Amino acid sequence: MKWKLEKRKIKDLYEYAKNARTLTKEQSAHLHESIDKFGQCEPVVINTDDVIIGGHQRLRTMRKMGYKEVDVYVPDSPLSEKEVEELNIRLNKNTGDWDWDMLANAWDPSDLVEWGFTAKDLHMEEIPGGDEAEGGEQSPPKKCSMTIHFMDVGHLQEAENRIATIVEEYPGATHKVKIP
């Protein structure tokens, strides 16, 4: 299947009746801020009959913002109802996961919160940012880590719940489990 990028008037697009994706007010505000800052950098996905398959929330937000036209991806042939169902779910569900170590060590937590994460997502009670060094510069947080190796997956899985409970006691602490 091939997709082509086209422009469509928002008023000519129809919402898919079975779209189950929703946003909270906070998520909606982050989406609005993102579109306001970067524009429509991800096209809406539609079927050949102008029914939206993916991008309902983007389209709603853009409509509220006064957009009249949007970029859309259109398939080269009509998708069946079953294909529309599957693609609608896949576009919203196949979102991947986060490398929490990378986020903790390579990103400023206050930026991550501004861009949509919560302190809870980051396993933090509050976001650091008030510590200042001489000259008004913020001193970078000191990162440290611990590695624990287990002889088998069973022991690792048993310990994971206990480790998660311990991590919750320390603001800013995170943990990651790797099973080879």
C-alpha cells in the first residue's frame, strides 16, 4: 500500500465513529502548545472516503485554533472496515516505551514536564530547579546509579516489586529492569 500527502479542508473530513482515543484537558493543552509552536508536523491519516483513521485529536485542536486546511495521508486504494479498525488502533497504541535511564541522564526534568511528562511519570515528587551555584547558574544534579545482577530471571522478577517500592521512597530515583 502506498500513501500520498494531500491538503484537505477540515470541514470535508469525517470522524471515525469507532475512534476510542481521548485526551485529558492537560494532554489537550500540551497538544495545542505543540501545534502552536511547531505547526502540523504530523499529517492526519484518512481513508479514500475522507474518514479520519488517525489524528482525530490533532484535527480537533487545529479546528479550534482556526485552521481551515490540514495535511493528510491518503491511501492509494480504499481500506476495508477491518483495515481501518486495525490501523486506527495501531496508530494510537504502537507508541513504544521510554528509555528511562536516557531521560534521567540526558534531559532536564523541568523541560520534560513542560513538554508533557508529569513528575509522577518521572518518579519524582517535585522537579528540581531551585538550586543555584555562584553567579546565578544552576548546578547540575549529580547522577549516580547501581547495578544489580541476578543469576536467573525468577529472582529478578521477585526483586523487581521490592525495588520499585524502595525507589518510590527517594525523590528523583528511577529504576530500569533488563531481561536478556
